[in-house]
Amino acid sequence: MNSDLHPGQRKSGAAVVCEGIARAFTGTGLVLDHITFQIQPGEFVALLGPSGSGKSSLLRLTAGLDRADEGRLAIDAGQEAVSRGFVFQEPTLIPWRNVLRNTTLPLELQGWNIDRARTRAEEELRRVRLADFAARYPHELSGGMKMRTSVARALITRPNLLLLDEPFAALDEPTRHALQQQLREIWAALGMTVLFVTHSISEAVFLADRVIVLSPRPARILLDSAINLPPARAAPLRTSLNYIQEMSHISAAVPNPEANA
Amino acid sequence: MKPNARIASILPPLLPLLVTMGVFEIAVRSGWVPSYLIPAPTEVFRSLIDDRVELATAAWTTLSSALVGLLLSFSAGTLFAIALSTSDLARRAFYPYAVFFQTVPIIAIAPLLVIWFGFGQPTVIASAAIVSVFPIIASTLLGLKSTEPALVDLFALYSATTRQILYMLKIPFALPQIFSGLRIASGLAVVGAIVGEFIGGGGLGSIVDSARTQQRIDRVFAAVLISALLGVVLVGAVNFVSALALGSWHTSERKTS
């Protein structure tokens, strides 16, 4: 599968194998109903499903923040150690640290020298176009800037698996579109594996090369489909026929909440 | 701050004080209120001036006891709260005793303190520490337990150690609550010191007690006024440190334009 991807996707991505994953919670019961899928190194996969379907639960399992009741979840980065980056629904910035120090945090936790961590953070902030705001505190930033800081923080460890949990859902549309395009460019440049959780069909189709559609809770896989769009994604793509056809294809598989009402 | 703005900020709390003092001055001078119950404000001021050396020495003794007591309660209370925050079992086992300890009136256990520590400053310091420790424990514990779960997840994602989570996340996150508890505790430390001085001797508490027996109600009021000012000074000091520590990031200390 990797050979079908464009040259930007390569080398440092991790493979994810998810076999028969089940997870139940007290009160809500079964949330993930024996989910099985595989992600190849360097793939950009969107996990699409309605709110409360268990997408975030699956992402937390992949991040190692929770454990499955049943099944096997393996992450393999080949010769490299597995390194995960996580972008939460909210920016989750530390309010007493400025943008630079929020970005260096993962490296500080891993025992890096602060000067080396700063150099790396400045590089990541340039990548997300926040270099001029390094000294600002979170309360001085717009929603989009906070989320870009969160992305820079996730990238600073050079993860081979980047997990994003509906990061742009709370942003206005122009900012969301700009960040989607930026994320796509970052992925093309760094080539890590990306698993992106969203409930937006248009976002999933614009960003990903493959979309996995989950059913309402308990989550099962309804569709696992490749997105046949050019690797370089820019604003004009949103009005193209191919894009609309891909959205229609995915949309047909997404359950209509009105049908169950 | 411009002079006009400074006057505008001082005037609202000053005006009711001046009016009340004026009313009491007239009420006492006219004989409507007997001076052995409430002294005329001018008598209190006379006492403040005449007994200034004795009052200043006593105020320093009380302030130093309250400060040492507050430092003790802050250190012990914070460590205790950190210990309780690390384990649900420890919290269930010990927190009820902290609450129980708070409900025991200090005036009832002050004689015990004299038996344990003797007359003098150690008893006063112990009294100040005991009275002021609970708000520190309760606020610090609340702050440590209120850390945003997503931030705890973030630290877990990068395999942060317990020590890193405590020092780099939980304690800074709890600072607003810790300062809030410290503000309450600093006022209580002065109260605890005065109560301790009633029994253990020395300081403003001793002056209040002896002036009461001598029917020097003006002196009692002078000592009470100074002890209230000590509380204000301590709370002001906590506010200053809080503004330094939280000013750059926390809403409570952020300056609005």
C-alpha cells in the first residue's frame, strides 16, 4: 500500500494493527464492538463517525491512554521506537507557559536539555507559522493559534504516529480550512502515520487518503474506503467534482440519525 | 495610578469609616453611649499615641508569632494535602480527622497547649498554626484534585513521572486555590496568635486581656485595631505574592484594561 502513496508519505510512519478491539465502560456499556483494521506506515486515515460513537475511545486506546477489554492493538515503527503525538479536541495548553514553553514540554518531560528543546520548538513553531508568537501566553492567542501551538507540541518529538481528536471542530470555517491544508502539508513533509478523528465528512475527505466510517455506539466499521483525490490538497479541490463524488460515496455509508429518531 | 484615581479607589471604603467614627464620637461625647462600653474614637487615638511603644512592641511579637505559625501551617498543610492527593485510601483515612480537628475550638485546647509548650511564644505559635492549617489543607487538596484531565493525559502520553506530574502540572495548577486558602489562613493566624496570647501571654492578646481587667476600654480598642491591621498586612502580603506568581496567566490576577 505504501508504494501507492506519493513520495512525501514514507519512511518514518508507524504501522497500526487493531484486531477485534472491544471496550466497555460502566454506565455506557459496550462502546467499541470488536473493531479490526490496519494502517500502513505513512498513511493518513480519517476515523469518521457520529458524536458519541466511540471514535475518541479508539484514539485513546491507540495513544496508550486506555486499555482494551478484548483484542490486540499493536504499533510497529520498524527500526525506530514508537513515538506518538496527540492533538486533543481542546488545545490543552498549559496556561502558565508561553507558546514556546508549551511546545518544549514533551521534550522537557523526556529529559532534554532546555536549550536544545527550545531550538527544536522554534523549528516546529516556524512550521506551524507561529514563530512570531513564541512569547505569548495561551490567553493572548486566538482559537486557531492555540490549536497550531497544540500541533507544534505534538510534532516536537517527531512522532511516527500522529493522533488527532477532532482538533478543528471548534474553529470558524476559514481557520478550519487553513489548518486542514496546513496539516496536510505537514504530513506530506514529515511522512508520519496520521489517524484523524472527525464527525465531518467534508473534513475527512479533504484530509485523508482513507476513511473508516464507524456506526453509532457500539462502534462497528461500516465502511473502509480509499479516497481517490490528488495528494496535494488545496482550496479549489473543495468545489471539484471528484471531491463531491467522494463525499457522496462516504455520506451514503454514514448512518442518518433521523432514521433512528 | 493617577492621584485622582487613587483617591477614587480609597474613598469608598474610607467614607463609611469616617462617618461611623463621627457618629460614635458624637454619641459618646453626648452621653448617649456610656464610654465604659464604647470609647470615643479620639480616646482610642490618644491611647494609640500614648502607648505607642508598648503597642508597637506587642504588635511585632504578635505578628512574628502569627507569621511563624502561618509558615508552619503552610508547610505542614501543603505536605499533608499533597500526601492525601496521591491516594484515595489516604484521603478517606485521614481527611475526616482534618475536618474534625478544624471543628475543635482553639480556646478549648489553648490550656492544653500551655501544658505542652509552656507559657510564651511556642504556645502562641502553635495556636496560630492550628487555627490556620485547615483552610490550607482543604484549598490545596481541592486544587490538586482539580487538574484538567486532558493535561494529565498529555503528561501520561509522554510517560511523565509522578514527580514531574506533581511539580510541573498539579502544584502550579493548584496555585490559585493554594493562595486562596493562604489568604483565609493568614487572617486566621492572627486570630490564633491573639487567642494563644490570652493564655500563653505576650503580644497584643496580653494587652487586650490586661486592659480589659483594668477597664481600659480605649486600650482594648487600640489593641484590637492594631491586630486587625496585622491581619490586613498579612493578607496584603499574600495578595502581593499571588499577583507575582499568577499575574502572567491566571484570570484572577490578570489586569483588565
